[in-house]
Amino acid sequence: MKSILVTLLLLLPSALSIPVMAQNFYPGNYFYMVAEDDQSFFFEPSGFSPLQTGVFEDIAVSLSDHPLSAINRNPASVNQFSGKGYAYLDVKTLPEENVRNYYGCEVCLMSQMAYIYLPEPTPKRTQEPFLSTALFVNPLENERLILGVAYQFMQMKESYYRRVGYPYGFTHLSDPGLLSVDQQQSFLGGEDFFNKYGHFPTAYAGYRFSDDINVALKLSYNNYQGRGSMLSDNFGQMDVAPYPQTNNFDRSRHINYSHWDLSAGLQLRLNSTMDAGFTAGFLTGDQGQTAREYYQQEYLNEAHPNYDDYYYNYDSNFSQRDGFNRTGQRLYGSLEYNWQQHESRVFRLTYRASRAFQDLGYGLTSSSAGSYESQTFRNSDEEVFRISEDLQSTYSDGAGDFTEWRNQGGFFLIQDLGNSTQLRTGFQVLHVSAEETVSEVYQRQYEEHTFERVNDGPLTESRYDREHMRELDVTQNKYEFTGHIPLILRRSFGDLFSVEAGVLGTHQRFIRTYDQYFQYENDYVTVQEGVMEAEQNESDYRDNGRASDNWTHFNLYGSVVYSPFDQFQLRLMTFSDRRQINTVSNMDAFRFRVSAEIEF
């Protein structure tokens, strides 16, 4: 029974990722205190329109004829505001994602980490801008030059989360959602906050050479920052605990991301029924993240009901710093072709391709120390005195690269059905092929353990030293296929109201493969009762695997537009947002968006 209790006490802190001294004997189980942050807008061009939210975000750009959707397809569409001004403002709700808590692996592909698995879902607030606005004007009398600005704002204030990751199995590519899993740690007292801010401004400049040729430039800047800390001078005290305890910790992390995005667009009117558009763009960005943690634990007791006289003292401390950084670029371009077969029917073809490159680096340093001291007088005739000390230090760094090909194409039909009714339908497919290669080297990981025991006179002394070096090379590939089939009906009721309703069918397929190579080198020194033994060993192995997942979802959409006069519109939109974000994160919510726009 006693051995079972001891085993549970040793395993519990490890399962909770609490860096107490019990973990020091197993250096391979160390976690990054803060996993790499990963947001949907990192290294991605930004844009918005009323329908461009959640599961409808990709399909709305191609299907909708809203002025802002047309600009997202091609910046040269700003020339639709020639001779007039335009202003837009909207707000939207931010629902919660359901995230499963995977501690060690992504769907536990790697069997050696399968024991670190907690499948309970944790809600996490969707991180998107909630406020969007735009303004377009004609500054010159000839009305050929059109200038515009757009802006999105994001702000979130929440408690500090301990983001769980695992340095032995970098799963960023296999599943970005894993590294975004938030595991909240409860505590008593102290401070607890994490604030996130995002500013996404965009500038447009368009010029209309003639009725048949339009050009435009778009320049965007995205900036996202997160700062927070979690501090407590004393937590975890319980009157019913076997021994009174004191736990102190101080955690903090800082996230900074920014990118610049420059694109150009060209629109050509081929004849009275056909037009075409072309875009090209380049994005460059940088992501940095640092985290720090200090943890101290102390147990102290001088009496125990099972012993006549008892003294116990345990003290440990742990400190760690880690960080991630990514620098990357994305090249992208698109084609669009519109054919108005007759007054009531339009066909649209769209194609978009992009190529992304990223360099990544990461590092970690940690140290810990602990001491244990006890003295027991059992039945007043036996004395046992124990002293134990532990020291550990770790330094690691690594690097990697990421490449991605993305191809997206669609075919759409816009059909007037008569009686002020319009049908929009079609299909769109997306294919993503990505590869991430990472390597990591522990230049030095050192441990030292000493133990002394005095039992009524005799002295037992032992010492254990270990120096550990490890190399890890992992190549992971991701293949993603997403297909959308929308069906939207629009009906106008005079000049004041119009109503839209529709359904969107989505099928997603993810395929992930990995190949990893481990190489270890260990040096051991053991001193037992004055006798020293030294040992060195090396080992290596290779592992690979493959997994796939499929999902099919149907979502509903509806909106009401109120136009009290010709130049002004109020829109209330609601839709279901049911989708698989990645293999550990999904969304199932109803969302709302309210917008106002005016032409002047």
C-alpha cells in the first residue's frame, strides 16, 4: 500500500506538468512552460467583409458581390467607388472553441508518448478581430484616383494560462491547434492576467485608366501582442494535507507578431460580357515569444501522529526560460474570370495560389535544486537521519524550416430567378501541402543526486551524476483538402428590406505523416559507499507514422438588410459556425455580426 501511495505522489506532479523535484530524475519528461503561439492570421493576408467570418470566410470572398468582398478578391475593385465615397463599420461575436487537452502528442501518433493523454475538452475563446471599419474617397476632381483605408481591432483580456507543449515531439505542423491548447492552473491569491491586442490597418490606392482598365495597390500591416503574468506568494495550502506546504511561483510570457503585406491588382474589361482580374502579393513577417517561470516548494513538519518524535524538511526550486521565433514570407497570386451569359446569369471562375517559407528557432534553459532532510526517533530506541540533495541544469536549442503550397479554385453561378429573387451557388476546393523539418540538440543536461542515511550510527552515502546529450530530427508533412458547396437565396421586399438565407456543406480531410530520428549519449558516475563506477552509452532509433481524419459539416446562414434610404444599409447577420479547425480543436456555435455602410 505504501509503495502505491509513493508512486501516485511521484506521478501526479508529472501529469500536471508541475516542475517539482520528482521530475528531475527523468530529464526526458521536461515540458516547455509555454508552447509556441499560433493564430489563424499569422503569415496570412488580411481582409474582411460582412459574410467573411468563421466557416464562411473562404467561400465568401469568391461568392459574394459585396464591395469589400470584391476588394478582397482584387484590390483593383476599389475603383467601383469612382465618383463617390464609402464608409463601413461592423462588430461581431467571438465564440469559444472546444479544445482537447493533449499533453504529449497529436492524436498520440508516437507510441512512446501515448501515456501523456487527457482527452477532456477545454473551451477557448476564438481569437479574431471583433471591430472592422473602412473608408474610401475620391481626393481629385477627375475621380480617377481612389484612396482608402481599413482597420481591424482585436482585444482580449483573460486569465493567464499555462500553455502545454512537448519539446520531444514538435507537432506544430501536424496540428497547430495542439500548441495552442490552454491548460489553466488554479491558485489562491496573487495576480493572474494575460492581455492580447491586435491592430490590422490597410491602405489602398487605385487608379482608373479607362472604363476597361483599373489598377490598385494594397499595403497592410498586422501587429499582435500578448503580455501577462501569474504570480502567487502562497498557494495550495490545505488543512487536510499530510504536511503543511508552501508553494510560490512567478510566471510570465510575452508574444509579439507583425507582418507587412504588399499586393497589386489589375482589372480588364474584355468585352461587354466578360472581364478578368489578376493579383500578385508578397508578405513578410516575424513572430517572437519568450516565457519565464520560477517555482518554489517547501514542506516542513516537526510532528507526526505515527512517531514519537519526527522532523521533516523539504525544499525545492525550479527556474526556466524558453522562447520561440519564426520569420517567414508568403508569395501569392490570383486569377478571376466573370462571364455574364445574359442579363440574369453570371458565371465566375476563381483561382488562388500561394507559396510560404518560414525559418524557426527555439531554445530552453532550466535549473533546479532540492534538498530533503528528516530525522525520526521511532519508539525512542531507533534513530534514522536522512539527507538528500538534487541539482539539475539543462540547455537546449534548435532550428527548423517550414514550406507550404496552397491552391484554391472555385466555380460559381449567380442566377436571377425573377420576383426579386437571386440564387448563388457553386463549389470551391482547397488543397494544402506542407512540410516542416525541425532539429534539436541538448548541448548539456547535467544532474547530480546525493544521499546520506544514518541509522543508529552507521553512515550510508551515495552519489549519482549524469550528463546527457540528445539529437532529434523530425520531418512532418501535412496534406489538407477542403471542399465547399454553398447555396444562398436572396429576396428583396421593395427598397427597404432584403433577406438572405442559405446553407453551406463542407468536407475536410487531413493527412499527417512524420519521420523522426533520435540519438542519445549518456555519461553516468555512481558513488556507493566510497566505490565509484563510471559508464557511458549511446543509442539511437528511427520512428515514422501516418494518420488521417475526415469531417463533414453543414452550416446555416441568414441575414436581414434594412435600407431607410438609397445610400445607407444596416445588416444583421447570423450563422452557424460548425467546423473542424484542426484535429484537436473544433467549433460549434451560432454567431452574429452587425454592420452599417453608407455611400456619399
